[in-house]
Amino acid sequence: MLMRGLTASGKTLYAEILKILENEGQDVVVSTTSDEAIEQVFDYVLMDHPEIFYVDGYSYTNYTLGNTITKITFTGNYLYDLDEVKSRQTRINDYVNKCLAGAPSSEDDYYAIKYVYEYIIDSTEYDLNAPDNQNICSVFLNGRSVCNGYAKAAQYIS
């Protein structure tokens, strides 16, 4: 997890952004007044959490007094409402359960990871024009993706 490399204030911001995204929050005040911190931590959250497939960006508002930023509010860019997210998550869980049901029993992580990799590769067509191709939905729901979709799907199952 990328969060480990953050300072204490970065970890706080990470937890805040994660919670905002999970709840599809809008205009929520965060604990930083640094634009750069928001950019870095947002990227870390999405890299660590492929299950947040329903976010593809963010916006924020700086509140200033003179030339000093006094607070920032944060909003994710949500692709789907919470009902659609729940519906997709149910279908993703079905795919993952089907995948894992056939996994070989082994104490060696190599074989488990190899199985997941092969399952995803065999079940997914490479398609530059696939919908949702930058997130796990492209693999789990559509069976068509690009490299980022494959990687996030493997990360999610592993």
C-alpha cells in the first residue's frame, strides 16, 4: 500500500479521501490546504483501491482569505450513483467467487497468483474501445479491457 510512505498528515488525508469516495461525498472539507497533497493522496487512494471503480477524477475548491488558503473542500468525480455501484459490485463479487472457486489449493502464493492471472487472461479480450477499460468493470462485467483493467482486476482478486 502506498499509504505507508505518507507522513502522519498524509495518512489522515488518505483516510479522509477514501471515506469521501466510498460515500460519494461532495464538497467535504479536508484537513489540508495543499493542492499538491490532494493530488498525490488521491492518486495513492486509487492505486491502492481498485474497488473504487466508480471514480475517475476529482474537483476541489480553495477558500482563501487574502492570498492564504484557509480550507479546501473535495468532491470525487463519480461515474455511477450508489445504487449502480452496489449493483455492479454484486456482479463483480459473483465473477470473483466463480474465479476463486476453481483455484488450486496450495500454500505457495505463486500458484494462486498464476491461477488468477491465467483466469483473467483467458476470460478477457484485449480491446482498446472497451467501456470502463481503466477499471475492474471492464474485466469483471464486460470481459473486454486494456492493460490497466487487467492489472486492477488482478490486484483486486489478489
